Amino acid sequence: MKLKALVIALALTPLAGLSAGAVHLATELSADFLPGTSAGQIVSTFEVGGQPLLWGFGWEVIPGRLGVGGDYMVSFAQDAATGWWLDWYAPALALSWHPVGADRWVDPFFQAGVGAAGRVHLSGVSGYAVEPDLSLALFPFVGAGVAFNMDGLMLGAKGIYTPYKSSVPVTRIPLYPLGDFQVSVTAGVSIGW
């Protein structure tokens, strides 16, 4: 009987580490920046809208200190000459590390993953053709940020660096002009278990 209890206890021990975790669901506001952008320019973009801002949502499942998640954001813009455009930015799959745990009041984190960004022409002025009407970029990324968890309500910010961008292989779709840095602010909920 003691052996059976010991075997069950040893089998359940790894699950104990998974019992402390969280699910983060958030809305996001993000902006894209080129190298050499100052901190003042970044703040100004969010305050006065110096460029199109991307809106969307993010999710992350964090059992313990390691998590997996993704972000998906879009922006609509109208050009009087050509019509409506849709830009999207999606660091779609990320692994994250939360050194102090995701269920703390202050939750610093580091991320690495892969994503895609692009632009598509949705509609145009009658008789006006737009070339190209689609551009895409595939990219790896690394990032870091901090979230503040206030009894389940979460506010945060993060920065992402995309060291390399690639067009879609074996196609002639032009490369989307994605900047090297993206800065996002988030607000959402943190569900702990």
C-alpha cells in the first residue's frame, strides 16, 4: 500500500508545477517604428496618432513560468485616390518566460516567436487599378515587457524587435515594409488557477 501511494505521489508531482498558472486575454494597441526612433517619438505616436495604429487582441496560456500565446492586430485606412486598405500585424505564435510567475502583481516577461504582417487593398475608386494590391512579410521576433495584474485586471506594455523579414517563398508577392521595432500597450484580464 505504501508503494502504491508513493508511486501516485511521484506521478502527480510534475502536475503540481502546472497548478499555478494563468490565462491572459487582452486588447492591444500597437505602433511600428524604424531604427533610430526616439522614446519621445514613440510616446507622441500614441498621443497624437502620428501614424496608423494597429488594434487587436492577444492571448497567452501560462502554466507556471513558461507560456505560449499570440497577438493579432489590424488597421483600416482610406486613401482618397485608391480606396480602403487593411494592414495587419500578427506576432502569431510566441513562447514566453515569466521569471517571477504570471500570477504576480508585477509580471515582467520575455518572448520569442514567429509572425506575419501585410497589407491588402479592399476596394478602390471606380476604374482605378492598384498595383500591388497585396504585400506580406514573414518574420521571427524577440520581445520583452511588463504587465501589472490588479486582482484579475491587467495593464501592460511590451516592445518587439524583428531582426529579419522575408517575403513569402515561391511567390511574387512584394515584401511588406515592416519596421524593426513595434511597441504595444495592453489592457485585459488575467484568469489564474
